Amino acid sequence: MMHGFPIFPPSASTAAPRVDALFTGLMIMTVFFSALIFFAIAFFAIRYREGSKANRDNPRSESLPLELTWMIVPLCISFGFYFWASTLYTQMHVAPPGAVDVYVVGKQWMWKIQHQQGNREINELHVPLGRPVRLIMTSQDVIHSFFIPAFRIKQDVLPGRYSTEWFQATTPGEYHFFCAQFCGTSHASMIGRVIVMQPAEYERWLAGAAGGAPMATVGEGLFQQFGCASCHLANNSGRGPALAGVAGSTVELEGGGTVVADREYLRESILDPAAKVVRGYKPVMPVFRGQLSPDQVAQLIEYIRSLGGPRVAAKGGTP
Amino acid sequence: MSPHSITTHEHYLNAGYGPRSWLLTTDHKRIAILYMLSITFFFFVGGFFAFLMRLELLTPDGDLVSAETYNKLFSMHGITMVWFFLIPSIPSVLGNFLVPMMVGARDVAFPRLNLLSWYIYVVGGLFTLAAMIFGGVDTGWTFYTPFSSTYAHSNVIPVVIGIFILGFSSILTALNFIVTIHTMRAPGLTWFRLPLFIWAMYATSVILVLATPVLAITLAMLGVERIFGVGIFDPALGGDPLLFQHLFWFYSHPAVYIMILPAMGVVSELITCFARKKVFGYRFMAFSLLAIASVGFLVWGHHMFVSGQSAYAGMVFSALSFIVAIPSAVKVFNWAATLYKGSIAYHTPVLYGFGFIGLFTIGGLTGLFLASLALDVHVHDTYFVIAHFHYIMVGGAVMGYLGGIHYWWPKMTGRMYPEGWAKFAALVLFVGFNLTFFPQFILGYLGMPRRYHVYPPEFQVLNVLSTAGATILGIGYLIPFVYLIWSLRHGKNAGRNPWRATGLEWLTPSPPPVHNFDEIPVVTGEPYTYAGEEEQRE
């Protein structure tokens, strides 16, 4: 019946049916209370119309039990929905381990997408079926928002920081994605399609014509080209800390405190190195804000993340 | 008495003629009329922008206006309707006219400040209008940074200055109401004998005084960043774009309550009068207004669930947003209960009252969809949001305003509006409204983003329905505009109290004399002392 006139968008992610269930729950509640109010008003309005013979003895204009009832019942129902929605949100918020990471850069008015294997695309996003995919997103200019209705997810994409969202596609096919945050003249053209492929097909696509050098490899070239290598020596004898094993570890900071060296920290430390200096080092690294494109920053980060192995011990602890 | 001669007594309308007597008046009733004319003008300007948008959206392609023009249309529609129509609508027109009369005073506390507030409104309005005509603005009414501060090429600064100026008008009106309600109540008129409309005006005024300065500061900072390049919001300059959103919504969410609380006040008057029964749960009704006004300051973050704000903040704001719905629910249930064992007369104002309750209920309940974190992720920034807040703003606030205008029209003008036409218009508006905005709920859930000049073709059917509804709605607004003007000359003589309503404003002749009351009334009892059926049998 809903075929020609759907009220639900395609449901193609693990989150979609759960969001739809919440929507349906709220809809039932809305229809129930709207109908209650509507019929109460219609019934009273007809029965107690001017001149009707209805019994009007002892009209009341206050009732504490009634007031409490229609405060407490809606409050309980509200909190039921609150916990339902918040629990689901928490599950939808954090990507499971092992997600495929894809970098997304929004700019007026296009989406630039970069896969770790080196494939790049514009306004198209190829993803494998049945695997969690995490988008690591930033903007080159204003705020955008990456919205995939079929997956029921959306996240604003801000300049100057990474935002993430994740999904696990459940149905192969092509789906819209939209920029949902107004971003200027051609906002409505900042749209594209997600192509969900069978894993084998996806692997073929990654290896295919669109392929280039992996991000980490390109990043390694940048690491040399911008002179990073001259201070961040592998044996930790340089003016900057060695980077092997840093990604994901806990870093002690100059002036006390620690920080987890996630992508956001690495991004900040490349662009604005003085913001959080590693303990035992001086803020001597040049600022790369404006020197590197978001793509290049992402490539450097992937290079740093690719430097596995044990972390070289921090320089003594004595300044 | 012939319909052309009601002017037998001296009243505020015949107390002086000519532009001078109007432009230099300090009579709250004349200032209300000045406001009514000004906001009606801006309402039709804003409506015209909306109509062009709906025409463009008839087809998926951008074939009527360019993307740039479309972006300016929705921005100017929002700016005009929010700041130059909705926020001043009920407070500045009905509030100005009625607050002094309802509390039994001869004017507001500061009559000259009241006139100044209208002049500030006009200056702000003309400034913004000029900025819109000579170039326009394309940031949306929300002015999100860094787009507005760094990237937009349109008239951001002039429009922001216009809104900045307008803010002082809101503050002055609100200040006047607060002082008037505190200090000028007639003898015996204690707080719990006040009509609920006064409670609503009081709650609204408190929000206006507390929230508007935050908007002014925020817009000033936006101007500083845009003009002088000082990094406040733009990360490229070292600022934080989310800071703008926090500050903006700290004003703009309470601003939603600035628009809806006055309409709740109006509807309480309408329902109780035409049910001829005291409003049910008076104290709960009064305190729920204050509860909405105060909790309303703590929910701004629900506009930012997908902005990058922390997930924990999102959960707190979500919980508070569910809580703020409770006092609204209390109001709806109490209105319904007021009808029980009443004696309901079907005049136009109460039809608007019923329309308000129905549409506000749907608008309010769909607000819970948006307060639900996981669901908001999907529907945020889609047409679902557009539909939701138009149910509150148009279905709620505008219906309340029109209901109030019809109810107090006899008092304001001394003439009755034509009942048949008025009922017809109310019906047309109700049908047109639902046809315009109901399809937008579905569009939103299907994923159509807001502020889209072009859209994928599968969304067309619902957009055509919406545009058809908007056409009916537009015609619906023109009907009262015509018959209300007609009634000024040809309407039946209203008399002092055509609705047999309680309330001090009905004790004076219609239209009221310049000083409202020859003798200040003394209040000895509760409000809304309707006696139901007995009264009719007398």
C-alpha cells in the first residue's frame, strides 16, 4: 500500500530499523494523545453546547488529583521515551572497533572523500556491505552536515576539527546523501550518493582504476617533504618526539596532564603545535596551519598511525 | 442606532485626528493600533517571501528563482516573521491594548517609553527592510558562523544592525509590562485574581528582558568578527563556531516561548469566556506559564544534538526538553477540562481557540520527536523540523493572535466583525494550514533537508500538496484583512460587552475612552466568574 506513497525512506543500515521503531513508538503516543484531546474537545463541545439539555450540576474548576495525573503520567511516558532514545543514541554514537575509516572533507559546495587505500572520490561514497564504516570528517570553510537518510544518520562537519559518524550498511544499493547544514549559494547541490557494495566487489573497486597510493604512503612523502623527519627522529634523539606507536597512546604533556593521541590530537599538533606540547619538549615546531590542506593533514595522520611498533620511551622526563 | 454612528461618546479614536495626534500619542491603545498596522505590513511582506518559496518548490528544479535568490527568500522570510511579526505580535498589539485595562489602570507605567518602543521598532524594521530590498541577506535567520561572519557576501551587517535595534523595542515593551503589572493593579486585584492573559504577558516579558540582551551581544560579536576580523567564532581566526550556536539558541529557544506564551494567554481567555465557565486549574495554568518561561532557558542545546556538542550535554538537554513539555501538556488538559459542563457558544474566537489547541498539541508532541536524541539525528535540519515549528508558530501563535484580534475587535473598534465571513475564514485557514505543513512532516522523515532550492524528484508530490495548501492559507489570511477593514465602517455596533465576558476591559465603553476608566474599578473577587447556564436563564 505504501509502495507508491512511502512515509519511510529506504532502510539500509543497522540503525535504521531501530530509529524507525522509536519513530513508530512516538507516533503511536502522538496519535493517542492527539485523539484523546480531539475527542475530549469534540465531545464536550457538542454535549455542552449552548442551550443543550446536558446535566451541568456541580461544575468544577479545580481538582488536584486530576492535575497530578496529567502531570505524572506524561512525565513517566516522557522519561520512557527519553531512555529509549538516549540508549539508542549512545549505541549509534560510538563506532565498533575495526570500522573502515574513510576521510571526508566538505567544502563549498562538494564532498571530497578519501579512502585509506588511496581511492579518492567526489560526491560519491563507495562502502562495503555489512562492515562498520566510520567517516572522519572536517570542513575546509563553513559548517556542513553529512546526512544519509537511508542510514538515519547525520553529523555536522565543522572547520578546524574532526567530527565522526558511523554506519553499517545492510542492503546493497545506491542512496542519497545530502548536506543538511545551510552552507551558502549552492547548498542544495552539495549532494551525492552512497554506493553499498558486496565486500568482494568493494575490494575490486578499491583495487580498480580509481586507486592511487595509500594515504599512509603519500603521508610518508609529505613527512619528508615538509621536513618533519629532521626533528621527529625514529631513535628519539631529535628536537621532537619519535612518532612510532604514538597514535592511540596516552601522552604526557608539558605543564602536567595527559591526552590520548587520537586523530583530533594529532591534527591539532600538526596545525597548531604549541597547543599541547609533549612533556620534556620545547614548543619549537613551526605552525602548519594554512600550509597543509585537510587532505594532506589526513595523509600525515595516516602515516603516523601506520608507524606501529613499541613506542620509544619519552626523553627522560628531565627537561 | 444606525451602524454608522457609534461615536456617541468620547473615546481614544475620536479624541484627536491627523497624523500628529497619532505619531505623538502616548495612549497605549493608539500605540497598539500603530503596532497592529506595522506588524500586519511585515506579516504580508514575510508571507510574500514564503509564497515565492513555495512556488519555487512546486518543481524539483530551480526554475523560478536562482539559488541565491531562494536563499535570500527563506532568510528574509524567517527574519521578517520571527522578529518583525511573531515576537511583537500579541505582546505589542493585544498586550499594549489590554494590559493596562485588564489591571484597571489608565495607561502603562511609562507611556512615553511605550511610544519610543514603537519608534525603535519602526527604525529597526525600515533598516532591515532597506537592507533586504537593496541586496538581501542569505544566511538564514540563524546567522550560523563562520558562514555569516566570514563567507557570506550579502547584507549581513545592515540586517544584523536592524535586528539589534529592534531588540531594544522588545526590551522596553517588556519592561513597561513588568512594571505596570507589579505597580498599577487596581485595588483588590491580587496576583491570583489576574486574568491568565496578564500572567502570560508577565512570563513573556521576563523572557524578553532576560534573553534579548544575549541576542544583542551575540549579533554584536558577529559584527565585530565580520568587520574587524577578530576571531570569535571562525576557527580559521582562532574562534569556535559552536560558541555562536550556544549563544544564539540561548536567546532563540526562549524566543519560541516569547511567541507561544502570549497565544496561550489569549486562548485561556477565549475558552473560558465561550464556555461560560471559570478556567479549570487556574493556579496550575498560571504556574505552568512561569514554568515554561524558566525551564525554557535551559533547553537551547536541543538545537545542537548533531552540531558536535558533547554526547553528555546532548543527554542533559534532551531530558530538560522532555520536562519542558509537561507544563504545556498541563495547559492543554486544563483547556479541555474547562469545556466540561460549560455552555459553549460557537463564535469565531473560540473556533480559533479550538484550532490552537489541536495544532499546538500536534506541534508540541512532534517536539518530543526532536527531543529524542536518536531520532533527532535523522530529522534534524529536515522538513520535519520546519513542519514542527510552523505548527507551533503558525498553528499556535498566529491562530492565537487571530483569535484574540476577533475577540477584542469589538472592544478596540466598537464594531463587530461579520460572523459568517469570519467563521468561513477560520475554516479556510485551518484547512490551508494543515495542507501546507502536514506533508512536510512526511517530507522530513523521508529525508528532504530544509533550505533546499532544488530537490530530488521523488519529493515532488508532497511539495505540490504543500504549495497548494500555502495558496489556500494565503487566501485565508486575506479574507480577515478585508472584512476587518470593512467592519470599521459597516460592522454592527458592538456595545460595551458583546461576549458578556468578565474582565475589567469589558467594563469600559467600546471603544474605550482615552483614560480607560472614569473611576478606577475595585476588584472584589476571583477572575472568570461565569455562572454557566443559570446566567442564560435569567
